[in-house]
Amino acid sequence: MASTTAKPATGKLGIMVVGLGAVSTTFITGVLMARKGLAKPVGSTTQYDRIRVGRGENKKYLKVDEIVSMPKLDDIVFAAWDVYPDNAYESAIHAEVLKKEDIEPVRDELLAIKPLKAAFDHNYAKRLDGDNVKQCATRWDMVEQLREDIRRFKAESGAERIVVLWAASTEIYVAPDMKYHGTLATLEQAMKDNETAYIAPSMCYAYAALQEDAPFIMGAPNTTVDIPAMWELADQKKLPIAGKDFKTGQTLVKSGFAPIIGTRMLGLSGWFSTNILGNRDGLVLDEPANFRTKEVSKLSTLESILVAEKQPDLYTNYFHKVRINYYPPRNDNKEGWDNIDIFGWMGYPMQIKINFLCRDSILAAPLCLDLCLLIDLAHRAGRYGTQRFLSFFLKSPMHDYTKDEVPVNHLFQQYVMLKNAIREMGGYEADEEID
Ligand SMILES: NC(=O)c1ccc[n+]([C@@H]2O[C@H](COP(=O)([O-])OP(=O)(O)OC[C@H]3O[C@@H](n4cnc5c(N)ncnc54)[C@H](O)[C@@H]3O)[C@@H](O)[C@H]2O)c1
């Protein structure tokens, strides 16, 4: 989408987060702590990266906010929805991601973030049983109530602009079905007809956000905005959308490591990824229908980096498997194992093992910040529709599958797309090629 230089980031930016669980509370607490100077926003591109602008003698390495006008962390105001009534302080303690000493200094601000009633349908996440839920006659009614929430928060907080971020549980897999998801008109009709099997609650959040002039980001692998009807709405309302699924642990490693195999012309016969995870996300993903959504997302990464059609000798028929195992003792501290079977000169086999002992929410929090700030930037720059430059942060980047468009999963190509877009929105030339 053609872009212009971004408008200045004046006033407050309202970030409304769907889900007030481990990721959201780690994100919010970190922002509140960072603006008091009590923590560093490590891992955040918008806060740390230096991007080259200009070439040769004129080149400079600038921080993102020196290239484009960006909100300060002080300019952000938060709201959230959740199925459980716990406020952000209680939820952060319950999540057990952060130590109490990293939460207490911002206790009062966290206590004030009380979740709005969720737009929820138990059939979409059977392991959740909270009662902080809206009573909705139809999906259309759900949309109306969410729109009202957004309007009220905007008025009460004085936010100039709103971004809506989904950091709630992974819903069961909803396959795109053109009868319902094909056009905006069919989607709206399905909402009015209360077609609950085809209209996930997340679609109501996204639809409500776009109707209220708020860009929408899907941080889970849910289908939600990855359907032609939502693309049509985003185009009509001139709003940016992004998704799906934060690229944090194993898939980050995969999209950064697969290029090593691909650039050295080594062959791949199999890649087996498994991990153990014990937080509420892991509990929800223990349900096969919810895991299916994640599996589709995680499997898509390799096939567009190591491509059989381009190198049939090296990448034909490799075996790719991904598993997530719910294992409560580890809570948010996920452990991932990757076993990679490669082959070299004359077909001789070799193995690579990667063991990543990560912290899921610690990796996801900076992505929440970057995605929210950058989609707001895109909005101010007049960009709309799917923001491919945000693929850098996403496991399963949205692409137009109705036109056989192939997503870019290669981490370093995604990084070039990101830098080029920031350059352009700052009025500089997008001068790097994607090879
Ligand atoms: N942490 C990571 O590395 C990572 C990476 C990629 C994607 N994700 C995704 O991010 C999401 C959040 O992860 P988490 O660890 O914070 O999970 P979590 O279970 O701690 O938090 C999710 C919260 O969402 C709430 N929720 C569920 N459905 C809702 C609805 N319809 N409306 C409002 N609230 C709702 C739940 O009650 C829960 O409190 C998950 O979908 C996860 O798959 C996380």
C-alpha cells in the first residue's frame, strides 16, 4: 500500500488489550516500570534499534523515534477485556511471570486496570470458565457492546487514537469459509444471523475495532482478520491490520535458523519441534481443537523458507512436525527442543539440536509494544490493509491466499521489510532490496 510521511504522534495513544493474562500483564507492567525508569524495555525494536537512513557519506544510524514521530511510553493509556474479573495487578501476580518486586512499584496503576466484560463463547475455549462475560443475544449484539466499550474508553481516557491488540487465548480453529467470510456483506449477515460456528468472538472484537477507527492486531493464530471480509472492511475504513501469532520462541529460532541451512545449500530431511509449557495458554492449547489453530500457524514457517520447487534436491518431502505439551510445573518458562535432520555433501546425514529455555511472556511483551506503536504509526502514515512490514513480529504473517500470495517468513527478509517501511514513513528512501 502506498504510504506518505506519517502525521505527528500527538496526544495519548489508547491500547485496548483483549485478554489480561500472562502476556498482557507482562507487557503492561513492563511499560509502566520502564516509564518510571525502573526497568528497561529490552527486546523492543522501537525502543532500541538503530536503522540506517541515507547512503554513502550521507548515511546515519537513527533510532525509530528519530526517523518518525512516535508516542513516548508516557503517552500510552491501557484498557483490557477478560473473561476473569481479576484486575491487572491480581492477574500479573497470578501469572507468576514477574517477581513481586517488579510489580509492586506500579501496583496502583495496575489495580486501576479492571477488565471490561469479555465477548466470549465457551465453545471457543472450553478450558476457560470465568464469569466476567457479556450477555449477548447475537454476534451482532456482541459487536455493538464492544463498540460501546471502545467509544467509552476513548472518551474517558482522552486518548486521541486507539489500537486494539488481541493477546487473549487461542480460539478453536475456524477455517475460512467464503460463504460467511468472503465479503463484508456476508460477514455482517452472518453476525446478524448469529452464525456462532463461523463467527468467533475475536471477529467481533476486530470488526468493532475497525468500525471505531482503531487498527487491530491479532497476536494469537486465530483466523479473525485473516479473511477477505475483514480485508474489505480495513480497506473501506482505511485502517491497518496485522497478524497472526506473535513470533517469540521456537518459531523465531526456526525463521532465523532455517536461512543458515538454505544459504549454505544444505539439505533438510526433517525438523521436529516439541516443547513443554505450563501456563494458562498451555492449558488452552491442550485442547486439540485449540492446538489445531496453533499447529497450522507454526507449520507454515519452514515451507516458504526452504522451498522444494526452488531446490528439489535439497528440500523435497522433508518431515516437519510441531508439538506443544501442557506441563504445569514449568508455568510460563517454556522449554523447546528442536531436532533438525540435515544432509550435506553426497547426501551424508547430520543432526542439529536446539534447546531453548525461554520465558514466553518475556519474549512476547516487547512484540506487543512494537506492534501497537508501529500499527499506530502505519495508521498515521495513511497505510491500510494488511501490514506486511509487521511480519517480522509474527509467526504466520497474513497474505492474500485467495491470490496464492506467498508470505515472507525468512526473519532477515522480514527485517528488511520493516526497516524499509519505517524509512518510507519517515520520508526517507526505502533503499534495501529483499534478495
Ligand atoms: N507468549 C508467547 O510467546 C506467545 C507467542 C505467540 C502467541 N501467543 C498467544 O498470546 C495469547 C496470550 O497468551 P498468554 O500466555 O497471555 O495466555 P493467558 O492464558 O495467560 O491469557 C489469555 C487471557 O485471555 C482471556 N480470554 C480468552 N478469551 C477471551 C475473550 N474472548 N475475551 C477476552 N479475554 C479472553 C483469558 O481469560 C486469559 O486471561 C495466546 O493466544 C497465545 O497463544 C503467545
